[in-house]
Amino acid sequence: MGSDDDEEETSGQSSRSWSQGFPPGNLKQLLIESAKALSDNRMDVFERLIEKARDDVSITGEPIQRLGAYMVEGLVARKHSSGASIYRALKRREPESKDLLSYMHILSEICPYIKFGYMAANGAIADACKNEERIHIIDFQIAQGTQWVTLVEALAARPGGPPHVRITGIDDPVSNYARGDGLEAVARRLAAISQKFNIPVEFHGIPVFAQDVTRDMLNVRPGEALAVNFPLQLHQIPDESVEVSNPRDVLLRMVKSLSPKVVTLVEQESNTNTAPFFLRFVETLEYYLALFESIDVTMPRNKKDRINVEQHCVARDIVNVIACEGKERVERHELFGKWKSRLTMAGFRQYPLSSYVNSVIKSLLGCYSEHYMLVEKDGALLLGWRDRNLISASAWQ
């Protein structure tokens, strides 16, 4: 679809007056030059370029035009040092919980990223705990708790009878909007699952930020197989580049001290943590352009649901990466190689991902587009769009 789109983009914009050096239709290059001007503090150039970019972005346009709308918002917020307040405002303007949940569900249905993370982590936990009678799962971002439905169902069907399952769900105290309630909503969902599949499930919610979790809060009991899950969450915990105390590595060492049977890690495969602003901008542009292109093949551009998915599930993160610095920048992604060194330094070694689960994920991708790719590399499973890796999944012990 790429070349046809490029032709449409070029013909649609050829009549516009562009600054010298920008071929008609090259919005991507215009965004990069805007970021470079801002990075170099050439504000007069930045203002001229950003006005031209504003003319060409559209939340109902091609992938680069839709992404460009949020990139422009991030650049302007950075210029005005208003990134943090916009990030907070976007968080406050989140839709009603039922709507946000439906947007996340739509994203999950049209793209395999969320399902991929759930399946890889659940598969590793099921494999590591296959002979255990008592299983304790600590989930460092429980959200709606939906990840655990399929795992609990699978455990309930064990030939020798189901194990006793205990789930400790951690979620920051400001995320209640996403459920429309506190962690009690997750407790009700898991109680219903427990009853439906006739398996004992105990739930304990901890409404604190992940970096503030202490060993005592987790109530680890002897005789339980412990599984710890970090789903697209560990990158939000500050590391040594933000705080001298390095909460990211401190948390990993604390988890290692619990002697878990398995730790599952799912993360965005992007390098934005310590990269300087301009390089971070280009990386973010490349990463999210692949994501927006993958959404483009499954949903009409003018469909309101697609606009809502991109605005409510993605835009806030983009603005945060581009516009914020220091402690205000929450989204700090790292590539798998860096996660591997962090976990190794904390005393973990890799736990092999199940070849059966990998094959199930491969068949799942067959339900989406042929442009998705699955790569096994350095003991991790990487899901990508065309030639760009987007999500990594790995397991540790």
C-alpha cells in the first residue's frame, strides 16, 4: 500500500507552496526538520515549518498525516514547556471508563499487539507453573484484569483438577478512570471468572505506583509458585538517568529477592529513554508511523472509532515522549538488549519461551495482515510491522 499512498499524498499536495528544499508531499521530512529547528533553538525557522506542517496534518488522513497531528501537538507543547500540563489534561480528559475500555478492545481487535503480550506472558506462566498446586501471580499493571481470564480458564481445565490461584493486582491510584471504579471492579470480574470455571481465585488489589511497592505489601506465602508480570509498564518507572536511586533497577532486584518461578516482561521495542530530544523525535516518528500504518489496513480513515483509538490509546504517550523531560517524561522505552542487561544485572536468567505458544501466536497473526512479522531473537519474541519491531516479549527466572 505504501507506493500508492505516496502518489496520492504527492498529487494531493503538489499545489501547496512549500518552503524551499521540501518536495511536495514530504510531510515526514517536514516534521523532522521542524524538530531539528526546535532542537537547535532556531525559533523563527521552527514557526514557519510548524505552520506548514499544521496545514498538512489530519486526524482522518493517511498514517503520516494522522501521526503528524499528534507530533505537531508535541512539538508545540515542547516549545511552550507545556508538555506536562497537556499530558495531565489528556489524562483528565479520558473518556468514560466503558468508552475507554471499548477503545482498548477495538485496538486489541484490529491489531495483535495487546493479545500478543497477553499470550506470550500467559504461556510462559502456564508453562513454568504447570505442576504447581498453588500459584501466586503479581501483576504490576492489573488494569481491567482481562489478561488473566484465559489463563484462569486454562488452569481450570487441568486434568488433575485446578490449582489455587492468587492474583495480586497493582495499579496506580490515579487509574480508576480506566475501570470506572477502584480495584474492586477487578475483584468482581475475577470472582465471576472463578465461579464460572469452578476454580479458586483469590484477589488482592494494591492501589500504589509500581515504584512504591514494597516486599511487605505483596504478602508472598511459602509453598506458592510465584509469577510476576510486567505488561508494557516497566518503562514508566524512572531509572538512573532520572533519579540517582534508580527505582527501575531497585524494583527488579526486589522482585528477584522474592525468588519467583517466572517473571514476564512485555515492552515497546523503542529507544526513547536516554536519547537526546532530536534523536528521540525521529525514533518516535518511525515507531508510531509503523503502528499507524498497521491500524490503517484494518479500519477506514474516517471512522470515528479509529480516531478515538488513536487519540485515547496513543496520542498522550506521543506528546509525553516529545514534549517532556526529567521526571515529567513518564514514557521511557528501551530496546530488548537494554532490558536484557538490566534483568541480568539484577540476577535473572532467561526462561525459554514455549515453542507451542510461539506457534499459537504465529497462527493468531494469520488472522490479521500478512505484513506482521514474528522474530525469535536472543531468547525474546519480537512482533513487528513490515521491517520494524514494535513489541518484545520475554520470560525470566
